[in-house]
Amino acid sequence: MKRKKWLQKTAVLCTAMVLSATSMPSAAFAADSYADIEKSALAKIAGEFAASYATSLEQSQDLVSGIKGDITVNIEDSGRSLLGFVAPFDVSWLNNASVTINSSFKDNKEGGSMALLVNDSQVCTLDFYFDPDTEDMYMKVPELSDKYMKVNLKETEDDETLEASTEGLSDSVKLLNNMTEAMPEASVVESLLNKYGTILIDNVKSTDGTSDTLTAGDVSQDCTVYEGTLDSEAAIRALTAVLETAKSDKEIEAILEKWSAVLPDSQDLNAQFQEAVDSGLNALKEDSLDEASQDGYFSSKTWVGEDGEIIGRSLTMHDASGDTPVFTWQMPKSDSSYGYLLEIYAEDEVYALSGNGTIENDILNGSYQFSMNDEPAANIEVKDYDTAEAKKGNINGNYSISFVADESDDSSDVSPLTNFSLDADIASTAESGSIKLGIVSAGATLGSVSFVSGKGDGVDIPDLASLKDVCDVSNDDDMTDYVSSMDFTKLMDNLTAAGVPDEVITYILSGGSSDTDAEIDDESIN
């Protein structure tokens, strides 16, 4: 068992970069062997990724100056009726609620403003600023008080998880402020992908192609299948070559030096990297002694159509106990039609997505079924999926997901969901993106959640050290001062303007008390 798990991990690590299960066929040049096919595919994937990376890096500078995001919940008539059964108050007035976020990164600081809207009417805002050097967060709700609350994240670090989260937030802000300086150029990324991918492929035992017919769904396609194998000895040899090359790689060293400059508290990243590489090489030497006599191996098959497109892949582990599939991906074509199969194996579980569809003028439409251990779990309809935009990293299309009841078990967790379906509309360009998720029952939409992001106007970030009326949350006197400054009048007026009934306002301001006679302390409202 130990041998099998080690070989699986090693094989997957060795081939992850070059044997990717993609949802669409990838082009390859004419070739005679498995190695030729994979090197051609690697070069194409690396080039496309580098081009997309370069575009994203350019756009990131615009986003740093201003990022905008919206989260909106819309409730339809059917949804309000259903919600009315569980809500503690009348919801007939509620049409939608949303949160809008604008943020900017400047001079190693983050600033932002969040607005809460109800029925398209603004209720309140939260202005916030974060200084990663001091780890101070400043927050103000103008509708309640003119004072800022200051929270020092270092002082809230009660456990290792929270401490790691705080450090991660600080590092992220610094990186976003220095994206151009910190990130490697696209040509370097492409070079690294090709360099280390080629090392892995060169250690796979390659075979010549043989004729085959690949079938998935209702579609079959004549093709050539190529196979490569990797045993434990070759896997160790490949990983050793990768680490030894990385140890003296000037491109990696330059990247780490950039990151160390941007993150001054990170100490010497290159020294840490060298230490990790040495540790890995020592571990591989020990493994080479333990694994040398093993007869297990890993095999990869790649199916290539007559037009040079890769239309299928499979990864399988082999040892004395038998054959263990890792994954299978197949997508044969016939004119504009295609069949589809994706199977992923995780120990004793098998997850599969299968179906058929068409691709015309780069637009994909298809019907799929998702199953677990050969038991259908969900049906998925895909409409207007733009394959040309997908190659640029932009996802556009409509997805409708309906759940399948487990007829063998009346108590199945999925069964209650069979009365509902989920519709997803996804649209994205190089500058913006949106996702709308709608819940449908009996043909009627109950409600939806929308996520929209893109370039925004940004916010001005003041000199945080010069901010006035700052109340430290760790200081009792400061917080007493803040509470005494709170005035709920503007907030209540905004809620009323948004159409929120008085009894609901009372419920909210009383902290969710079910007592209809609950009253708000007059002193806190004035």
C-alpha cells in the first residue's frame, strides 16, 4: 500500500504539468511518438498560458488603481412566498439586496468602500483602510458616526491560523501594490514551463503510435494512440533532475529576489528555496534505495485525431495488485458533433461526467450527466459556451443543473434537491466578469445571486497616521466614546426610504428580538 501511494504521488507530480485533462481538444504537431506529441502540446500550452499571463499582468495595474465588485440577491414572487414561511417578519416588500465594493491599492496600502443597498436604495456604507506595515485596519460607518474604529490585527492573533491569515493579508496587499515589479515576465514563465516540462517528458519511456478508434457518448473517431510509461526509478530520476536544475536556475533566483524585495519581512527567499531543494534531494536519495526493486509503473495514453488534435488522455497506475486508473478524458468528434467522457478516480470513489454536444462557429452546446460510482447525480445542460474566448481565459455560457433522485435510497441527501434546478449565466471579458446563479422550481425562478467584478473608480487613501477621531477598539475609553457618538437617525431614515417596514427596522435594531414590544434605547438613537 505504501509503495502504491508513493508511486501515485510521484507519477502525478511528474506529469501534472504536461498531462493536463482539458475540457477541449488541444492541438499538436505531426509526431511519431508519445514524447513528440507531449512536447508539442507542452510548447503550445506554455505559449498560450504565457500570452494570457502577459495580458492579465498588464490589466492588473488598472485594477490596482480601482477594483469594483457587486454581489446582488434578487427575490422573485415565488421566492418571496417561500421565504415568507420561514422569515420572522413580512418580506413582501423585499425585492433585492446588494453589496457594492470599491477598492484601491496605493503606496503599499489598501483602501475601500462598501455600500449596502436594499431595493436599489443605499442604506449604509463602510469605509476601510489597511496598512500592512503596522497591520492597522481603520473602519468608519458614516451613517452611524464620524469616528473611525481602529483594529490592530497583530493584537487579534490568538492562534496560528489567524496569525497566518493576517500575514497573508499583509503580503497580498504588498504584492498587489507592486505587481509589475514582483511578477516575472511572460517570456520567463514560458521558458520555465517548457524547461521543466521537457525534463519530465524526457524521463517517460515513449512508444510509437498505433491506430485506434475512440468512442465517447454517441460519437466515434479514428485516431492514433500513443503511450508513455514511468516506473518508480524513472520518477525519482525525473524529480531529481528537476530539483538539481532548479537549484542553479538563474530565472528562479531572479524571481525570488524580486519577491524578497517586495516582501521585506520574508527574509532571504532564495536561501529558503535552496534549503527546501536540498531537503527534497536528500529525500529522493532515500526513496531511491527503498523503491529501486519495485515493479510498479505509471502509464499515460494520448489519443490524437487525423487533424493533429489531442482528443483523449488517460493515466493509470500498474503494480502487483492490479491496474488503478487515475483519470480518463475523451472527446472524439464527427463533423460538428462530439462525445465527452471525464472520469476521475479517488481511492474507492469514481466521479464521471459524460455526454454529447455540438460545436459550430466556436459555440458549444451539450448535454451531460454527472455521476458518482455509476449512480447519476445531476444532469447538466450547456448552452452558448464560447470555445474561442475560453482559449483566452474568458468563460462565457449558460449552465443549467438539475439533480437526479437516488431511487435506491429514499433518504438520499440529494433527493430534496430534485424539485429545484440551478441556472448559471457566466460572462467574462479581459476587463470584467459576471456570474448569475438562479434557483428554479417548477419552471419559476425563486431568486438569484449575481457577482460582478471589474475596473472601478477606486478610492482616495488618506495619510492614515494623520487620521482624526480614531477610536482604538482595544481601549475601553475609546470604545465608550465611539458608542456615545453613534446616531441611528440616518440609518433608520435610509431603511425607511428603501421600503423597509417599521416593524422590520425595530426587529433589526433590537438585535433580532422576537419581542414585538422591544424598543431601541432612545439615547443610542439620538
